[in-house]
Amino acid sequence: MINGTFFNPKHTDLIFEPALIRNQDYILNVASTKTLVLTRTTNSKWRSDPGPLKLRRIDTGGGQLRVNADKGGIVVAEVQADLDVHGVTVEATPNERSYQSTGRISVIGAGFNPEDNHLRFANGLRGHGVNYTTVEHSADLITLQLTAGSK
């Protein structure tokens, strides 16, 4: 996700360093005038090696504008090397029911980091107090606390 202002649903093009090709390397969805959602396509990479992914220019219909030109663009991601299998598993709990306002949810499994975990959700939930805070970490349990006003 890239947050900003005045994104145009009809015409928004992004120029990255290293170069990425829209609809080949990634799919761009203008979710709103303030949010872009980038999805990497199958068999592509954000970078060929670890390092920053920079947004250098943006075009919302009036031509390509430089973004933070004195620094060569804005770092939108710090790409890490692919890691070997970590041995992380999450246990399915198909009979567990949660509601939009459920205050705490526990994820059970094995191989979690007992100090800090970064979770990614398909619906764009973000941790660190934005939508939830991770309040408990152990090798087999992660507990999430919903932030007030979030669902």
C-alpha cells in the first residue's frame, strides 16, 4: 500500500527504481484518492537483489512528476532476500467464530518468533497500533488486540 493524496482512479502511473513494468511485474489498484495498492504478479520480484524499492516519479494525468528528487525518490519498501522455510505453521480453527468487534484474537501454531512477529493480512489490516497491536508472542501463540475504532 502507498498512501498519499490526489491519486487519480482513471490515470495513475508509477515509475520505480529499479524499473518495474505495470501489469507485468505488478498490478496497480487505485483504492481511493489517498491509497494505492500494489500487488506483485506471479513469478516476478520487486527487485533482483535486496535493497530499497524507490518511487521516483508519479503521473496522475498531468505528466510525470519527480517525487523527492533530491533523494532520488521515496523508499516505499526495503526488499529483503528470500528466506529459507522457517518452519512456521498456523493451526486451522474452522469452528472458531470472531465478530468485527472481537477485542482479542489468538493465532496458534508453531515456529513463531517469541519476541516480535510481522503479520500480513489480505484485507490490508496493519499492526503496530493502526488496526491492532500484538500483545503476546510465544513460539506457539500470537495474541492480537483490536485498536479502538477498528474492526
